[in-house]
Amino acid sequence: MAEDNHDRRAASDAGTTVTRSKIRGLVALPPLPRRSQELLQLAELVEQTPALAARILGVANSAFFRTQVPVKHITDATIRILGLNLVRDLSVSFVLNQPFDLQGCRRFDPIRFWIRSMGSAVLVQLLLRHLPQRNPPTPSTAYLAGLLHNLGLLVLVHVAPEAMDGVFGELERHPEASLLAVERQLLGLDHAVAGAELASAWKLPSALAAAMGPAGEPSGRDELTTLVSLVLLCRCINRVLDDGDDIGQDPELDRTLTALDIRFDGWPALLSEWRERTENIEGLAAAFAGPGR
């Protein structure tokens, strides 16, 4: 029995080493674009990348933004509908998403992934309003952190599609289980660790790297710690709502609120605004998932 356990641990360690190596190998993929310039040049840059332009236009024309007149040009989408900051953030998100092949994992649903990610981006921005601290993250940084905090999940689906199919199968059989825990059990690491590996390999900004990596107990008051705490708070809210529990009675959520110095009693109003803003998010998520997803 002890020998069997030793063999399983050895196999798991070997699998973890291979998976980490593949994640770090992503640095050999085409590098992230370095042509990002000042905001006034953004529309021109997007138009020079047809696939990116098509996805930005898809976002601008989605029901999420409730446009009355169809958007046909990037300049129109930037100025009239989305705004420069959001176009920049969406462009970064699309570029980071681009290298991943998700077709090998039958049980992975990209649209569902992006629905949750888009909802998290909106929620983190709403929570940002309630921070009493000085020098909080900017709304743009908060948005990207919420949107990309689970990017490591795409990494694992890309580098270990069969193993991740097994992870999702296990979650179908045991829906009460934790995704992170099942990943660690079957792969030897989880998507938060994979996110941190990717952030290191791609030399992503420290704010994104902090949001994508493992979130420990919040401590300290600097901008990065505050950002990680906001993402952790967002995860807590999603988990409590998924479980159908009372959002005001969760100990982990209370600890995170305390760490952020938020004395929050306006949950009904915030959740109502969040649901209203994400009412038509499916079309937006489909634009993120890309053609044929």
C-alpha cells in the first residue's frame, strides 16, 4: 500500500514537472504585441489587426451595450460605444487569450468561462467603489484583474487537455468539490499556480501577475494586496451565490471585507446593479470565446 502511494506521488510529481515545463514553454509562442502606443493611436492599431478588429466590433455590437445603430468601424466603437480604456483592456485580453488551443478538452465550455470572467470584471469594478483606502487600483486595472484572474485555467486546458477533461468530469460527478482541489489532486498543481507560471513566462505586469496567481489570506494595504483582495472577494461572492447561500453570512467573505476595511451593508443594491449590468453578457462572452467556440 505504501509502495502504491509512493508510485502515485512519483507519477503526480512527474506530471506536474511536465505541465510546468509546457506552461513555461509558452514563452516561445509569438510574443505579445509591443506596438501598444498612446490611447489616441489605439483605433489605428486595432484596425491593422483584422482578427482583433473583428472581435472588438463584435463586442461593440453585442446586446450588452444596447446600441441602436450598428457599429461598423473601430473608431466609432472606440469613441461612441466602448471608450478608449475599455478598447485597450479588451485588446489586451484578446491578445492574452489568442495563443490557447481549447479544442482538445471536450468538457471545457469557453463561453461559460468568459461569462464568469466578464461578470467578475464588472463585479470587481463595482466593489472598487466601496474601498475607503488611499491609492486604490485604477478602474482599468481592477477590470483586467477580474477579467483575467482565471487565465491559468486556459493554460491548463491548452497544455493538458485530457487531464483537464478528467477534472471537469470529476466535477460533474461531485459538483460540491472545489475546482482548485480537483486540479491539484489529478494534475499536481492548480490553475492559480499555472496563472503565476504564465505571468512569469510572459513577464506580465505585476498587477495582472498578482491577480492571476494563488490568492492567500489578504494582508497589508498596498495596491497589489488590495487588488488581490478584491479578486478574492469576487471569488467569495461567486462561490456563495453558486451555493445559494446568504451572502451576508459567509466567514471567508467577512474576513476579506475586514482586510479591505469595507463596512458593507449595501449588498442588495450592489448585487442588483451587477445583475442588471451583466444581463446580456452571453453575446459579449461569445465574442471573447471567438469564432467556432
